Amino acid sequence: METFKDVISGNQLVLVDFFATWCQPCKMMHPILEQVKAALGDKIRIIKLDVDKQGMTASQYGIQSVPTLMLFRQGEVLWRTSGVMQKTALLATIDPFLK
């Protein structure tokens, strides 16, 4: 089974959505992330990580509020933000990392 570390350590750009099931803003991010995935296809991998179920991983990355979005490549954190981001802003943020 693929671990979180395996996923973020590859060459592919990975967007991680740290979320909680009880979080309303997290629920708002779900359709936005689906739109981003539809727009970018195989250029990016998007995974969701439930901070209540994966508390150790969340604390390892200092997640204190949800949703928190983080971009990884080869295990390195390239970018992070907390709160809801609109599709256009998120695509604009990701774009430089795709090149």
C-alpha cells in the first residue's frame, strides 16, 4: 500500500488537502479541487488527508487549521496556505510549479 511519504516523495507535483469532515470550509474546497483536477489532469495529483484520522501526519506538518493546502514534489514543501481558495487563484498558484 502506498504511504503518504511515498506519494509526496515522487517527481509528480502533489497537492495535499488537509481537511476534517466536520469543517464547513473544507466541504467548500471539495468541488474546487475537483475542478482543478479536471483542468490539470495528469499534471498534478491531488490527495485529501483527514486530520482527525491522520493526526500524526498532520502534526508532523504543523497543521493547525483546516483546510490547509500544501504542494509537494520529491518530499519538499513547495507552497502552503490555509483557508478556502477559489479555482482561478489556486490554478494561478500551481501554474509556476508545473513548468
